[in-house]
Amino acid sequence: MGKKITIQDIKQAKKDHKKIIMVTAYDYPFGLMADEAGVDIVLVGDSLGMVVMGLEGTVGVTMEQMIHHIKAVSRGCKNALIVGDMPFMSYNTSIREAISNAGRLMKEGGCDVVKLEGGVDFAPTVEAIIKAGIPVQGHIGLTPQTASALGGFKMQGKDATAAKSIIDDAKALEKAGAFSIIVEAVPAPLGELIAKAVTIPVIGIGAGSRVDGQVLVTHDMVGLFDKFVPKFVKQYAQIRPTIIDALKAFKEDVITESFPASEHSFTMPDKTLEELKKNIE
């Protein structure tokens, strides 16, 4: 087993100009594989609503579902820092409820830190959660839970006013005590400016290469989920067709009785078989 990555390691990575690698995982096998690949951070994201549960978005994901998936990932992922996403309306109604739900994700789920969406408006919530002893990662730019209010899943920060607002969000989260920030779907030059505007790590997803690290949804990057492929996703593999081909081959083998073959079957001595046949006649 390797060394467990800590928040301080992530912060130090920015100081050392070392890129931070972050991916999603939603179950035990993907947690294991993320660790074996040597990623720094594993996000158990509410994106599971779309890529695992078949929902149209992230809004329908519940606390219970997040805890369930965080538990599974935590069992397999021992080295990477595990981030648990706070689902929609688990932190929006009151600071007291936000602290309680963040605590549940850590205590019941087993994640190391929590992540929530929002900038200036949610800085007081972030500060309160951190004061309660729970580390927080911020998420600004395109925030999927409130994407409809932002005009859909579109690039954010197109004009100077909107871009300045996102930079202000980053500064507010840093001041509130967030240890890092995810910035999603902004122009690459803006991503670079955000990373320079704060001293904490800025991890991009569709924010260009001049940020402190990158995060992608694993199911997107390996071609397991292809309902839609965002512009910022690079597919490093195409696993879905391989799985479908395997299922089709299994179906054909069963129909033709070529599976199970003798090497996949258990046997019994001829004498035992004959005795059995006599007893059931």
C-alpha cells in the first residue's frame, strides 16, 4: 500500500508546480483502479446520477445515495484523497443543515473531504463547515446542480463581467478556507487567471491546461458513458463496445451450447452418477 495523500500534499503540489490528477469513481472496482493508476484525488461525484443511475441531471441524487457510493469507493481506494459531493439541497437551505450533511458524508460515507458548488454566495457556508472540522473543496464556473439557471451546460465567463465574477468566487472560497477549487467550463485564459488569483490549487474541467490540475469523469474518458460527450472530454478508451461484444458472444455461446464447456463445468465420478440415476428412477 502506498502513502495516503493528504490535503497538505495537494496544497504543496501547487507550490511545487506539480500537476494534480483527479478522477471520479462511484464503486469499489473503480476505487481500486484509481489507486492502482496513482491518481491524487478521487471524486465520488453526484454525476453518478447521470452515468450510473440514468437520470437526466444531478438534482435528483440524494444524501443516502451519495453515502452508499462513497462507502463503496472508500473500501477500494486507500491512497488517493477521497472527495464526497454534497448533493443538491443538502447545503442550500441552512448552514446548520449543511454542517450536518457534510458530517454525514464523512462519518457514514468515509470520504476525506466534501465538495459543494457555489462561490461568493456560499462562502459563509463553506467557512462554517470548515470551522466544524470538515475540509471543503469548492466548485465554480459551470455548476451542474444549478445549470438550468446558468443557461444549461454551457461555457461560463464569456464576457469580462461574468469572468470577473468567477474570479471573485474563487477568492471568496479561498478566504473562506477551501483547500482547493474545481473550475468547470470556462475559457482557457480565464482558467489561467483564476489559478493565478488564488494560492490554493485550482483543478480544471474544461478550463484549459494552465491550471493546477485536471479532473474528468472516468466513465466519460473510458467511453463507458456515451449518452453525450462534453467538448472538454478526451476519450482514452472505448470500453462500451467491448463490453457489448462480450455480452453478445456470451449470448451466442449459450444458445449454441458452446458455453459452459467442460473446463467451466464440475464433474462427478461415473460410479456416483450411476448410483444417483438408480436412486431417482
